[in-house]
Amino acid sequence: AQSVAQPEDQVNVAEGNPLTVKCTYSVSGNPYLFWYVQYPNRGLQFLLKYITGDNLVKGSYGFEAEFNKSQTSFHLKKPSALVSDSALYFCAVTTSNAGNNRKLIWGLGTSLAVNP
Amino acid sequence: EAGVAQSPRYKIIEKRQSVAFWCNPISGHATLYWYQQILGQGPKLLIQFQNNGVVDDSQLPKDRFSAERLKGVDSTLKIQPAKLEDSAVYLCASSPGALAGGPADTQYFGPGTRLTVL
């Protein structure tokens, strides 16, 4: 079955340190990959996506993600974490259905806590 | 550019009652999605519209949930009758979706409606 895994329920990092939120997937073919962030009592906000091309994707708020096809991963990174980055992060991947019948499947989310 | 609007933001009802949620997508966006997000889980797609036609409703519990998108703009999602397990946040999202909700499209989400069923 096609799936997305976010292996860490929670990530804790000190302010100013680099952060990584992990995402791996099990989808055949060439999926599209997304990261969204959810702040408390707010909807999901788009951070970045990989469609094709350069494996390193830069997004909003200084975040970036690296697509690694051989490891089927799309980890989210930021060089220097801010307290305001504390939120719930979701990885989403399209299924390998043909053309526009691809569906978006979501990970369970990773709670990021940045400590001052 | 105005974002996706949803109302109400919060709703508390008794089980077996009915409830309706409203969504106004970003102007010009052809594709509209309704998701259910249960605490501790990722969003689950309930229904996807392309203009005023349904693209995917495979995970919509059709015995109690219904949705419509009249005139291809606003949409309402209804639950009738509600069950305890329907307690969740209901998210509406839209995307430009030139072709049946183009899978590479970015989805833009509203703030959600938190439903509590007692």
C-alpha cells in the first residue's frame, strides 16, 4: 500500500540550532512531495513542494527540503530554528495513479518544539 | 489576496443533530477540497470538487455526510445525523486546479471548523 511515514511524533531543538523533520514514503514512480505546517487553532499552511528538477527545494520561512529518491525521503530542514517555528508539520505525497487521478496522502504529523 | 474562508470556527452539537459548514475558496480557484482532521492524525480527504462537479468522494460517509458546491464557488458540507466519532476539525482547501485538481497544485487551507459532538 502507498504510504507516508513521519517517524518522529515530536522533535525538540534549541533555538538557533539546525532542525530536521523526517519524512519517508512508499509510492512507486515519481511522486510530488509537499510540506505543510499547522499552527495551533489554524489551518494548514504550505511550506514547499518538490515536483521535478533540483533535489533541494527552498520554501517559506527559511525552510528547505531535500528529495532523495534512492532513500525515498523528503526531510524538512532549517539551518537555525526559531521559537516561532514551534508547530505541527505534515508531509504529504501524491500517489502513483495515472495523470490527474493522483491523490494526496498525508503523514500523521510531527510536533516541533523549539526551546528558547 | 483573500484566503479561504470558513464558518463557523467552532460548533458544539448533540449526537444525532445536524450541522452544516460553509467554505468560500480563493477567488478563481477551480478545485475545492473538504478534509476531516481527527486529533493526532493527518487530514483525510472527504470530497474534492472540480468547479461544481465531484472528482473524488470515495471516503465520504454518504449515509450521513453530504456536500455541494453550487455555481462552482462556495461549498457546504453537512452531517446528518452526527455521531460522536465525527468530532474533528473540518478543513476546506482550494487550489487553482486547471485540470481536475492538478496533483502538483498547492492547496490553500482555511482555518477550519472544530466540531464537538456530545
